[in-house]
Amino acid sequence: MAVDKMVLLRQVVNAFQQGKFNYVIQFIEANNTILKLDPVAIQVYSSALRKVGNGTRAESVVIKGLKTFKGSPQLLNSLGTTQLELGKAKNAVQSFKKALSANPLDIEVKYNLARAYKEVGLFNEAESIFVDVIRKKPTYSQASIHLADIHTNLGALEKAQKCLTSVLERDPANVVALNNLGNVLRRDNNFKASAERFEAAIKLQPTNSTLRRNLAATLVLLNRREEAKQCFIDAVSLTPLDWTAQEELAAFLWEEGVESPFEYIEPHINHEDANAAFVLAYIKLLVRADQFQKALDVLNSQEHLLRSNLDLYIYKARVHRELGDYDASLDYVEKGEKLKINNSIGLESEAGYTLLSLGRAKEALTKFSKLVKQEPRNQGWWTMLSTCYCLLNEENKYHWLCNYQQLLAVMPVLPSKEKRQNLNDELRDVLEALHQNERHPIGQSLRNGTQTYENLFDGKNEVINTLSSLILERAQEFIELQSKDRKHPFLSRLSKDLTFKGSWSVKLRTDGYHRSHYHPEGWLSGVYYVDVPNAVHNNGEGWLTFGRADIANQNFEGDFAVKPKSGNLVLFPSYMWHGTNAFTSSTARLTVAFDIIPSH
């Protein structure tokens, strides 16, 4: 009988290798005693379940199998692989550790453990294992590709390039390596070489939408805008329901000033294949573009598709609030609450914003206090807390958060006026070349101006790197003047080890300004002035204003203003409301802005 079962097992393995996954599942379920014969049967069964998209069941099959074959390294490896696919990377780490403990020499398990470490963000641990795997098996291309990803995440772009180049020397047709090398080169500001890698990959896989998107983004940076547009359109035509492709094309068309930037999305909203995630992503895009009535129209037309989705009620509350119907906004908050979904942060936020718009600051304070406890690192909740304190005339609490004399700094980036001028002359040439689009990015605070792509400080341009180093020096000097306060969102995280979370340049034209806003993912934010129009000498035009909260139906005059000056740097906590007054001038306002966070 055992021999017969082994014959059956070989048949099942052969069927799996031929891609007959449903057959494998049905056969094993009809002959489930095979699962007690050998761990391979459990592996094949769970792998077939994963292949048909039933990862949760696959996980439970392996867990049950481990009760029969305790400590089986191949089953522990299968369990970890399944958990990785399910997004349970921490569980996967433990499973792979147990598998490796049972079989320390298994290269495949080592590789998988490194993948799991990478997924949970333990890059140093992952790096050392990948290096060991590659040393023992130099031709393991996937390990080299993952190692390159880690080098990229750690900012070691040269090492990443070497890893990917070594893969391509062995396998010039490796599309993943070509694509990843293109991305690394683009991040390193080597746009021409980046485009060449994407073009080579597209020749190998002409129907790969992702490759065309990546090429398009690089062509934008090369200012080959017509070619970029066609690349984005080609990507969308290949995968019309891929939201990432659609969003990137829409964002490009928007910044080009096209009259109908969403024309490629709209035909698919009422299409029978459209899913809730695609529709909700479009609604989010419309909201970011301040097209609130259009967003409401889509919400109403697609309510049948979204009825059980909490986001329907969050966005309905949002658009009604933006359109000034505050009672309807609160009504949709209440309807959303009836779904009884835990941690409905978006719903709490909408309720708080609407209550502030109605002047019901005490009730709003309850909402935002709860959100601060849930997400203490989200700067936006502290912003809203300060707004509540302001409306409630809680002067001491407001001053604790927004002590402009202590927590805001204005300083020259260099002591010498001549050196500042020389720096700005060099910066101007570099930055002007980056401002090629016509309109501000969707969802950004600026109006009548443009913003650069990518993280400005990630590249190798010498003058940009000089500026970033100077900013970090001035930021460290500013932080050394502060005293720790463990309850304070800024003062509780004081550190000398700083890193940039984001960096960009903004060019404002005449009548340009920034709506009052805050930076939810930052900690310390700032702006450096390269060019300042003469209009700043006229009644506060172009001044940077703090404390002017952007809350509908409420009026905030602002508490503190800074007159821009070329060569000056302004630093402030990321949660502070800040915006600029509009200015009228024939000359533009050119700045570099950034967010800084503690490295540890």
C-alpha cells in the first residue's frame, strides 16, 4: 500500500510541475491520506493552494502538517514562504529561523530568511545573509538583485549598481536586473543611462507596463516630454485597470496643463470590470485635485459598489465638508461609525475637521486627542490639536506646541554674504533646469508655480550636496539649543543624528503662493531661499506666515511671519501651520524645501 501511495505522490508532483494546480488540490483532497506519507505531499498541496490564490488555507495546511512532521525544515521553509506572500513577514522570519536551525547549510532557507529580514526593514541583517549566500553560490542572481535593493535602501547606490551589473554580465536578458538598475541610475541622477536600461528591458518584454512607466518617468527628468507622454499612454493601454499606470499618466497630464488630465481614467469608472479599489483611488485623486463636486458625483454613481466600504463614508464626509455642507458631513461620519470597524482613523479625522469647521472645537479636541494617542508620530494630529487649543483660547497649551520664539529659527546658511551669493548663483542654474512642468503637482500646497520631482538631495550634484550639508549643520546647531520634553512631539525626539525624509525645490510665479499646510511625515521642516522677488518689501507679499490654519468656515489671521531673504534658512517643527502670502512680481521666487527626521 505504501508503494502505491508513493506512486500517487509522484503523479501529484508531476501534475504540479505541469501547472495543473486545481487538479493537484482536488486529487489530494480526495486522497488526503497522502498528506501523512511525506512532507513533500504537504508542500505540493500548499504550493498549489498558493498558486490559485488561497494563501490563508495554504498556511493552515502547512501548520497542520508540522504537527505530523515536527520540525521538518522543508515544511518550515514552505510556511515562511507562504507567510511572506500573506504579508506576515515577522512570522516568516521565525519560521525561516527554525528551518535554518534544523538545516544550517540550506542555501535556499538562508536566502528566504534574508528576504524576510528585508521585508521587515532589518536591512543590515538581510545584507549579511545575502552576502554569505552569494559567496557560496555566486550565480544566485535573485540574491544579488535583493542585495542591490538593500544597498539602495541604505543609500549605497554604487554598491547597488555593482550588484546588478554583475547579474547582467552573466545574464544580459535579466529584465528584473535591467529594470532595477534603471531605477538605481535614475535615483543617482544618471537619467540617460537609466533610460537606456529601461529601453533595453522593453525590447525583451514589449508588453511590460511597469517598464514603460519607469521609462516615461525618466524621460520626464530628461525633459523629453512628448516621448514621456507616449510612454505613459502606452503603459495605460497595456494595463488600463492598473491604477499606478493611470495615476502616473494623470499626474503628468495635470502638470503639463492639459485640460482633461483624467480622460484615460474616466471610461473605466463605470466599466463592468472596474473594482472598488480602482474607483476609490480615482475619488482620492479628484479630492487631491480639489475637484470635490466631481468626486461627489462619482461617489453617488458608484455607491452600489462601495456601500460596505468604510472609505465611501470617509470620502462622502470629506467632499460634503469641502463643499460647505457640514451637517451632511457629520451624517456620513455617523453612518460610517455604524459599520463598527476598528481603528477608523480616517473617519475620526473627518469628524474632527468638520467639528472645527462648525466651531465645535471642544468636541474636535476629543477626536484629535484620540488620534494623537493612536499615531503620536503623525505630525498632522498635533497640528490639529494646536488648532483646537487656539480656538478654545487654551493659550498655555497652544504656546507649548507653537512657541515661535523658541521653536522657529531664521538664519543665514553661511556667514559670508559673498559666499551665500556665490552658492545661490550656482544653485539657480541647477534648479532652473529642473523646473520644466507647467503646473503644480496634484495635491500640493503651492499655486501658480512648479515643484521638482524625486528627492532633490538624493543625487550627486556638488552644489546641491553642499546645500544639504549646510542645512544639516544649521539644523544640528538649532537642535542643540533645545531642551528635551518627553511629552512634546518635537522636543521629545531631539537628536544629533539627522536624515532627510524628503527634499524638493519650488518655483513660484507672479500671484504664486502656498496654501497653509503642515508636513505629516516630517519632524523638522524648513525652507532655503535662493531667489526672492522685490515684492517682499511690499505689505508682506511673499512672506512665510505661521499659525494661519486652513480650516473651512473659520478665520485665522496667523501668529508669526517671516520676511524671506535670499541666503536665509528657516527651520520649524513639521506640525506648525505655515503658508505664504501671494506676491505680484515679474521675477520668480525660487526655494529649496525639506523635511528632516532623527536617524534613530
